Amino acid sequence: MNFFSRHRNTVVLAAVLLAQLLALAVQVKRQTAEGPVSVIRLVVVGAITPLEKAMVYTGDGVRDTWRNYVGLRGVRQENERLREEIAAMRLERAHEQEELRQAHRMQALLEFKQKWIDTTVAAQVIGTSGMASSHLLFLDKGSDAGIQRDMPVITPKGVVGKVLTVFGDSSQVLMINDASSGMGAIIADSRLVGIVKGTAAGELQLAYIMAGETVKPGEQLVTSGGDRVFPKGLPIGTVQSVHQGHDLFLDIKVKPAAELRRLDEVLVITQQRDRLPDQAEVGDVRAADILSGRLPSVPPPVEEKPAAAPAQPAAVHDGEAGRSGPQ
Amino acid sequence: MSPSSLIYTSRSEVEVYRFSWPVSIGLPVLMVAVQAFLPLYLPFLRIFDFGLLLTIFFAVSRRSQLSGIVTGAAIGLLQDCFTRTPFGVFGIAKTLVGYGASSIGIRIDVTIRGPGSC
């Protein structure tokens, strides 16, 4: 008793440290990927999230007021510039749609199943972990909105991360640049497969690309779909620098496509489905027909019409010509 | 009077601050919320550990090792809730910081006195 009263502070310090060390040891031993959300974390996050929501919504209100009144200068010029961009993009889109239809036909013929994004939930980012060593986000939607663990989180620009923990009206997202994060990736042009991982400094790196391979800065990276979390083909980022690693692999740094440091709203992919391309748009077409359509072909011979023949509608000629193929 | 007694203030003269329960609980909660919110708009603020600053502030102001230990552990565990790390990583660090800061606070008086006061 005398010892305790004399060294009370040291004893309390030792007891508090010991208790936390024991708790740490138990957690590390029991830690599993599917572990339940701890009650303490649930209570604390539940208590703080409304405060964060209030801060974010107030900040958004002020920002929107500024943008909608003061920030409207120069909108007319911007509008004209955007109209020109839209016109150019329409032309580009028409060309790409034709390519897409062609690709869908080929996929259908090959019975190529693909993950399709069915439904998404838009969510607002209301907070971070606040620590430089931990890259987590808090969203203002949770299990009430249909969000579940391991659902992919994206922006129109690229991948953000995946849902780590779900609460009632909020959820925690593990960003792709966190040191414990990893996802399957493909270099879009060379089709090299690797894993994009986060680093302790919050950067992205592409791992497991053999040193003999050729990778150039500027090459695009997309999701491979092999991790069963992210659907295939979502943009991850671009190769920033390539160096020879200390082991057998290249040391490749990646610049993320999404603005990971400034995120406002994100999309959570709540439903994906294995699906074949729509058969209705394919019709009865053989693969050979599709391929032959891409080959340079001989123009059809022009039929010589008798000069005295009566004029007939062009549609009839076209129809006959269509039916008078090789039989 | 020895020179050391001129440098070090005796414990009875040191000003000890007391905080009400709402401040003691509300300030760490507000700190965690601000720490989570501000980096959304000012990403460079991630490098500042507001929990560390608050732990040192409470520990030095109260000048009690026991209080420093408890405050440090509480703030550290609060921060653990918002990271992916297991409970205790920040808790242990802040417990030690709280103990150390309060130990220093007992021995050194950092209060700035006005020119008229002695």
C-alpha cells in the first residue's frame, strides 16, 4: 500500500500501457478480414459523424453560395467553348459507338461474360482519418443506402478505393493509396498484369512487373477485374516513373486518375452482374461477316439500266440488290 | 537561496488550470472532428497531429501526471477509432506523451508573467 501511494503515477502508467498492449496483442491475433465492427469504434464514429456532416454541409452551403453568385463571371465565354467541345465530342462519340457495337457483337459471338455496373450510390465525403499514415475516407451513406463491405468506390475520373467498414448512416473507405491496399491492374497498351499498391507516403506503385518488361511513363493503367472487387476496365492512373528495382521487378510509380487528395463526391458500386452483351442488337450475324466488314472489299458492280426502262423507286432497287446476293 | 531555486518555481506557486467536464470531453471530440474534416479541403494538414497538441496542452496545464496519462490514453484511443490500426497504437503513444508532458509541466513553469508581476 505504501509502495502504491508512493509510486502511484508510475503504477497507473504501467497499468494503462499494459492494458493497451494486451488489447493490441489480442486484436492483432484475432484480426480477420471479416471481423465484426468493434462496439467502441461504432459508438465513436456514430457520435462524431453528425458533427462532420454538419461541418461539410455548412461548408458546402457557403461554397455553393459563392459559386452561384460571385463565381459566375466569364460563364458566357466558357459556355461557347464548351459548345464547341461538345460538337467535337459528338463526332468522336459516333465513331466510338460504332466501335463499341462491333465489340459487343464479337463478345456475344464468343459468349464473353463481363462484369457490368448495374447500380451505384452517390455519396458525399464527410471526413478522413486525419492521419498522414492512414488513408481512409468517411462517406455520408452506409448500410441504410445499401452499401456493403468491399464495394468499389469510384469517381468519373477513376478508382478511389473500396468500402472497409459500414455503419448505419456512414461508411469507411480504404483508399487505393493506403499502405494496406492492393488491386489487380493491367497496363492498357501492353496488357501487362500487376498489382497496384499504396505506399506509406500515400503514393501508388505498380508491383510485380518483371524487370525485363518495357513500361513507359504516360501509359494508362486500368483495373484487371482479377481481384473480384473492382470491375474490369476502370481507370486507375498513369505511369509516372519507371526505375530498376532492387529485386527482379521494376519500381513503377503511378499517378492516380482520381483526385485522391481532393474528393468531394464519389460513387459506390452497389451491384455488379455477369452479363452477356444484348443479343437483340447482335442479330444473326456470323463472325466471318463481321470480320469481312472490316476488310477492304471490292465495290459492287454497277448495273447498267436500259435507257427506255420506266423509273422505279430507289428502295425497290436496293431491296432487290440486297436479295440478289450469292445464292 | 540557491541559484536553482531562482530558476525552478516551487510546486505551490505554479498555476494549475482546471477544466470543466464539458470542455475535457468536448474539446477532444471537436479536435477529432476537425482533424477528420480539415484535410478534405487542406490536405497538408494531415501532417499536423492535433491530438498530440491537445494532449500536451492538457497535460502541461493540469500539471498532473495521472491526469496526463488518462487524457493521453483517451485522446489516443479516440484517434485509433478513425484509423485502420488496432486500438492501442495511438493510445500507447499518447499515454507516454501525456505522462512526459505533465512531468515536464510539474518541473518547469512556462507561464509568461507581465512586467509588473513578481
